[in-house]
Amino acid sequence: LRNRTGWEHLRESLHVLITASDYTRARCATKLAVGVNRIMPMLSTDNDELKSQQFIQLAIINGTYRHTRVR
């Protein structure tokens, strides 16, 4: 899909825009820090457990989930 029209964004590196608004810069900075701290674990390549859970949930939604036993 990367080279098809409409899918150019797949060639870009992963990015997230976090914004905050409040009465003071200090409060905005605090809100941004909280946002970054919540997002960073999801962007980590070490987070295979989260990915696994998300794929299971997606399979359940799609009706394609097959439970496998771990031996």
C-alpha cells in the first residue's frame, strides 16, 4: 500500500501531535508532560503485550478470533 495513491503517509515515520491549552504556560507545560507520559509507552517497540491485546480485541470485533492454548 505504501506506493499507492492516498497511502503516502505510510512512508512517513510515526508521529503524534500533542497540544494543550490553559490559562498559563506552566499549566500547558504540565498538561503536555502528562500527555507525553501517557503516549510514550504506546509508541515503544517493547510493548508487545499491548499490541497482542489490541490484535486479540480486533480479531474478536471482526469475528476471526480463535483461542489457542499455550502449552
